Amino acid sequence: MTESTTSSPHDAVFKTFMFTPETARDFLEIHLPEPLRKLCNLQTLRLEPTSFIEKSLRAYYSDVLWSVETSDGDGYIYCVIEHQSSAEKNMAFRLMRYATAAMQRHLDKGYDRVPLV
């Protein structure tokens, strides 16, 4: 699966590794907080598209988005590692928009519950 190109070689390396289910599973086993890890069946990871288009037609590119079965239904694990030279004051808002876009895409597929992202 090919997504947008990146201006950061670090981002490209991260995406290359995280596009491999086995590597992603290992990464998540190590880095997901235990309470979240216990909710997720990491054997069910499925790579999802990560470009989200808003009504204004502005594209947003998240890093890596995996769908996963959880003990409470479908969920998503959104992995983002940002390599930035300076802090972005609206980073939390940007990440919230990515998560919201993933939720909207899930609902647009016909699901009737907002997923855990």
C-alpha cells in the first residue's frame, strides 16, 4: 500500500516498518499501555488507508492506521511519530482531527457505533 510521500526520511523508515503487520504487532506489544493492549486482538491488525479528505477537499495524511478487533468491537490504532525541528502549538488539535476523521470514515462504512481510536 502506497500513501503520500514524505519530506522526512525518518518518517519514511517508520512507515516502511509499520506497514508490515508482524513489525507493527511487535511495536504495539511493546508500546501500547497494558490496559489497551489487553483490549486488542493484535492478530487481527489490518492496514487502513490514511488519507482523509474533508469537505474543503484539503487532504490530511496520518502516519499509519490499523484496524483491530477489540473486546468491545472494532477499533483503530493510529500510530504517529513526528520528527519535527520545532514544536507545533496545535499538534494536539491536529492529532484529534486525524482521530475524528478515522471515526467518520468508520461510520461512513455503515457501522453504527463510533470506534475506539
